[in-house]
Amino acid sequence: MDFKSILLNLGTKFETLAPDLDRNNQFARDNLLALKDSGVYKALIPEECGGYRKSYGELCYFLKDLAKYCPSTSLTLSMHQHLIQCLERCKTIIELRSGHWKTLFKL
């Protein structure tokens, strides 16, 4: 998964939709589904659980760049991705038994 390619493919579409979403106070459902289809939801998930194990820094730069196209999409995505990062951090503190990590995500 390549964040730059995703922005190139989806950014312009998101940018054209952003003003109407903001003006009408609408949820950016279609944008978030497009990001899910692109694999972004799995960015921070470990590879052994079907994810891409991108670094937290990579994700944050992606979110910053995504916000240039559609701030509400970036904000919504960030709220959920930061929770994944918290789980990853907790995993290093609290040892989960083998298989529990995979069960958490059900990818």
C-alpha cells in the first residue's frame, strides 16, 4: 500500500466533494469507504494479522496531506486510526496471548 498513490487516485475526487460535505454538514461516508477499499484502514495493523504495518509517522503525514483535500475525511479517519495505534502500544505493555491480536481485528 502506497499512501502517495492513494492520494493521487482519490485526492482530487475528495477535494471536489469537500465543500458540499462541509456546507451540508454531511458525513464523508463515500470517501471513507474508498479509503477502506484502498487498504488504508489496515495501515497500522501488523502484517501477521493481514495489515500493512505502516509506521505511525507515515500515517500522520498521510492524514496531514489528506486534510488538504478533505479535512473532515482526514479527521474522521484519524480518530479511528489513532485507536489502532493505542492498541499497538498497549500490546507492547500488556502481553496478549497468541491469536488474541488477530481476533481483535477480524480482518
